[in-house]
Amino acid sequence: MLHSMRWVRRRACVLPLSDEVAALRTWPGLRAIIAVETIRQVQHLPGTHVEWRYYLTSCPDAPAMLIQAIRRHLAIENIPHWVLDVVFLEDEARSRDRVATRNFAILRKLAFNLLQQGKHQPGSLRARRRNAGWNDNYRPQLLTCARQNCRATTP
């Protein structure tokens, strides 16, 4: 299996309103525009990907504080809700029955915890989830690993 390294560099700047963006002056309370440039390069893949994101803010804080707020916002990728939505497509679940919805949510969280403990298998959570569905040898390995961890942590 080929493992890819990914490099990400972000640069951000806070732009005060100027005559060039006069049309935005009608936005209530607008004080500045924040521009974030994200540069990504993945080993073994050709090229570099550059992406720009723009934020409008009415916050009077110093530019360093505004950029720090955006960094915290981008850190949402590590929150379990985000992972459950991206890896398990939780927001696309079609169950409408309350009991079924709760039961499936519990099962997704259980699977999420098992996959997190299965770090002996390289790859992202999404790749480990896919591997658990496709590989009949990996699935029992995940469950066995989880059971051994439980025994080791209980008195």
C-alpha cells in the first residue's frame, strides 16, 4: 500500500474595506474581508493545489485574533461530529423513526470508536471503515483489538 504525505500551508490576511470593494459597503456592519490561501501538495501526485477562501467580518478584533478564529474554525475537522458526518455520512441518514435514529447513531459511534482503536492499520478512518467492510480478515482483527484494549484497561 502506498502512503502519501500531504503538505499544507495556509496564509491569511485581513483586508480593510477599500474603494475597490465599494459594493460590499451595503453589508450591515462589515469591517473587513479575510482572505485565506491554502496551498496543498500531495507526495506521489503531480502539481500543487491552491485554494482561496474569503470571509466577511464585522468583528472589530485585531487581525491576529481574526486569523486565529479562522484557524479554530478550520480545526473542526477533528471534532467527532464532523468525522461522523464525513466518514459515516451521518447527515444523509434516512431513518425517521426516533428509536431507529438513536440506535443507528449509537452503532455509528461504536464503529467510530473501534476504527479509532484500530490504528495498527495504516490509513484514514474512511479507509479503515472501507477496509472493515471489504476485508473479512480485518473486521475480526478490529473487534479482537478492541476487546484486548478493554481487558487491559479494566481492573
